[in-house]
Amino acid sequence: MITQDPSLIVTVDVEGAPVRMGERVKIVEESADGTIGRKFLGRTGVVVALVFDEPSLQYPQDPLIQVHVPGVGEDLFFAEELELVPEWARRQLSELRRSARLS
């Protein structure tokens, strides 16, 4: 039996997403839960894709954001792990994720 991956990977701007393709972002200096690789902490990179693991819950406002950091590589980050995302968006997305997990 073949299981189809429901993930949606987008490499163009998405209306309602917290970032735009090609936007420069800075990864936070510290990872409270230790999930961000140390080599990425405090580094600046460029948004190259949006990844929606569960499109029905995440699209368009809560993607994982794929960031390319020159000389380091690429990784996925939540919006609140990037400093150029406005504070109101960070709070809103954290609350949205928390309520989705509880339901």
C-alpha cells in the first residue's frame, strides 16, 4: 500500500503567510527547547520555501519556513524562530498551534 505524503511545499509567495520568498530573516539567538541546530542560531538567511506538513491546519498562516543560510545550509523554522516576523504574528501563530494540538 502506498501512502501519499500530504505535505505541500511552495516556492512562491503565499497570501497570508508570515514571510515572502527571498526575504532576509534572522534566526533567533537562542533555542528555548533546543530544537534549532546550533550552527543556525543568530545567523541570517533567505526564505526559499514554505512547507505545510498539514495543509488543512497550517495553510496559509502557519508554514514551516525553509531558510538558506550561506555557508551553513538549509533548515526549517517556525515563524516565531525568525526575528523579522512581527511580534503579533508570533503570538497569534503560537496560540493557533497550541489550540490545534489540543483539539
